[in-house]
Amino acid sequence: MVGSARAMEVRGSFFSTINGALRSGLTMSGYQNGVQIRYAYNELQVYEVVQTTQAAFGQCLANPNVTTPPSMDELPQIVIQNGATVLRPLYKVILDP
């Protein structure tokens, strides 16, 4: 599981998969457009799920607040509301601009 990161801590409730990050081309703009977020950091944090938890899974198809090229692959998103208690940071991946 991956998410935007600035520190070795769980930030937010929205994450993607490692395959999703790879499909983004490991670029800031690819990840930002693929998960349809307004801002992306230049690092992704990779997490391990350390205990059973509830999560929601979906694919980003349309977010009217973010302009996404129609040809951009939509990436998977996972929502975990209690991420700080069930995720353990493993390592960071630096994204190309």
C-alpha cells in the first residue's frame, strides 16, 4: 500500500496499491492525475498493514476538482480511516517530477 508522504508517519486516509504507483510511471504528475488529487509530494510512502482492518476500495474515475487528461489511467484507491493504528511505514520511493 502506498500514499503521499513527507515524513515516516501515516498521513491521511487515502492510499493506493504498489501496482497503482508503478502504473503512474513513478512520476509526481502521473500519481497525482491517476489518483485525482490536487497536490502530490515528490515521495510515496510504502506501508505494511499490520492488523486486520476495514477498508474501502475503488477506482478514481472522475473528480471534478482535478483536471485529469481523459487518456490517463485511473488508479486504485483504498480508504482506511484508522491508518495510523494499522499501518507501519516501510520505506519511501522518490517520484520523478
